[in-house]
Amino acid sequence: MAEITEVPSPFCGIGTDDLCIQVDGVSLKVVENGCAVNTPAFEQAITDTRPRVDGKDVSLDEAVARAAALLKNTNQPVIGGCATDVNGMRALLALADRSGAVVDNMNFTGARNNFLALQDSGWMNTTLAEVKNRCDLLLVVGVDLESFSPRFFERYLWNEESMFLDDTGKREVIYLGKTPSGNASTSPSGQKAQVFECANEDLPDVVAVLRALVKGNPIRVDSVGGIAVVDLQGIADKLKAASYSVVTWAAGALAYSQAELTVQTISEMVKDINNQNTRSSGLPLGGKEGDQTANQVCGWTTGYPARTRFSSGYPEYDPYLNDTNALLANGEADALVWVQAFNAKAVPPVTTLPTIVVGRSGMTFAKEPDVFIPVGTPGIDHAGHAYRMDNVVAIRLKKLRESALPSTFDVLNAIEQAL
């Protein structure tokens, strides 16, 4: 039995790197600095050690050969999930290029809200280090930040030392839309976050009014989405008075039509604040299950995010048409490869198409795939790199145990070579 300290996590998105993990053979136990996201992800037991073809245990070579045979004569395979580390994503793109596949990250439908806003008008966003050192007002829009990332406040808001603030405990937190699920947003001195709750579908109107108030435009109603305009005026005044405000949101939590317009309104409001003799930045939340890693690697490889098609012999990006679920529903796909090295519960959609799953040990399927190859988890079974949510840092993941499970890179590279 051994204890490994300063363990970085690929699961929470915020670059947590101070976990202490007890290793007993292939069993892991988080003994310090765990959370509701990281602890179960690290402690999940290994239940599958051998690949399966048609539900029967086979060797890795046999599974790779069968996977290659299923892909060999396809016209439009789809590689979904895309939850892996940097090297795994590189191998995934090489396989997509070889087989003419569509590549689609499982969280892209939510992330699309960000990409469409970024494409159309750009944004001014910050990093976690800037939040830690400069932020004096945090506005959380439409998401329970504490549930999304349980240690965010501890690590980046209530930190004891800051480069540009004398007392981090005086920072203010405002929730707009969702109510926090716990008390992590309460300052060390006991100051609770201000909460202005509204329904998710009312957020477009609420955010639009808030932006108008920031710009000084008149509003001729008393309330919007159940929130008094005078309260929104108070938020606008605080944003303009802050030295460095940060507005954060989770694109995937904005689950309504044309949510990209809400992201665009937030981003434009941040620009408006910066025109008024103060500083403000946005902070989109993400980084879970390799979504930032997938888009980063696909971006520097092809110039596009991870909803890209290779069937024409070159990458073609379309945030709507290259959707895994749409391709399956429309009958356009003829094979599915599902890559998910982080989350055993994130199984592929059920389909009658030939299905190859390269996933974390412990997956339970409603329909057994044609090929299932259990792989090691980056940051547990092998070293690697994964991008945290602000996209500026590739976390160096450690190997914690000897499990004999192959990496995603090894498996996908072997399938590509077999083709």
C-alpha cells in the first residue's frame, strides 16, 4: 500500500492537483481533498480486464482485428464520445482520417452554444489564475457552480493569498438563475451569495435586461422572469463598480433553443463593462470528460472543433449536421465507435449498427456492442495530458497503479494500423 500526493484530476475541469490517494494494488482511495466529482471517479473499481467480441472474452489482438474488419468497408462511420487525453485524441483523429469518419464529442451540443457566439462576435474571457488573483465580484449565470465543480470556491475564490487583493474574503458572489446547492459560495467571514432565481427559459430575457441596464438603457417594466428590475439594476451597478468582475456560465446548462444568443449577450455585456473604466471577463465552464481536450486537439490538427467530418478526404466542420444522434437517427451512419475513457456511465446510444466501444472498465450496456475494449483511464492507469476548462493549461496526469489496461492511444492506433 502506498500514498501518492499532489495528484491532478482529469475529472473536475478546474485543474485540481492536490489530491492524496491511497493505492492498494489496483484499488484506489481518495484520503485528502476529494469531492463529489473526483472521489467516485478515482475510486471506481476495475471490473473488466479483457476485451469482448459479441459478448465473449477475447485477446486484445482479436478485438482489434474485429474492430478493423467492422470499419473496413464502411461509408460513413461515426466516432462519438471523444472522452480521452491528448494522445488518445490524436489517435482518434488519425483513425477518423483513415476511415473517413465523423468525429463528435459527446458534450458538443452544449459547447456549441459557446462556439456559435465565439464565431459570430468573439468574447473576452479569463483564466482560473486571473480569477484567483484579481476577481472581486463573481456573477454565476444559469448554473449551480458548486454542483458543477465542488471545489471551485475553495480553490479560486476563498484562497488565502492573492496577488492583487488584500482580503479575498471580501469578494462578492451573485447567482442569477440557479440557487446554489450548498454553502461553498459563502465567504470565510460568513457572507452568503446573493441569489436571484428564475426559470431556465427566462434567462434570455433576464440577461438581456441586465445588459441593457449595464449600458444605461431605460427599462419600462418592473420585473422580468420574476426578478425585480431594481434588483437587476443593483447587479449592473456592482458589475460597473467592481475592479475585476467575472461572469461565468455553463453552456450545457442552458438547455433551451438558441441558447447561443444568451452566451452572446453575456459576452457582449462583458465588453460593455470594459468600456466603462473597469475590467470584466467571462469564464465558460467545461473541461469534464475530455471535452476541452477533444476540441483543443481537433482544433490544432484541423482548424475546427470536434464535430468534424473526414469522409471527403479533408476535414469539414458542421455543428449541426455532424451530430452523432442526428446521424444515427437519419440513417446516415453505418458504424459507431464510442470512445469514453473517463466515465463508465457514459455509454453509447443504443443502435442496430455495428458498434465498437473503447471505454472505461465497468460499463454496463443495454445492448452489448459488437466489440468492447476496456482501456485505462488517463491520470489513473497511465500518464497523459488533459486540458482544464480555461484552455490555457494542459494538466500533466500521473500514473497511479499497474492495471495492465491499454491506453486509448494504444487501442485506436492499433485499429488504425490494422486498417
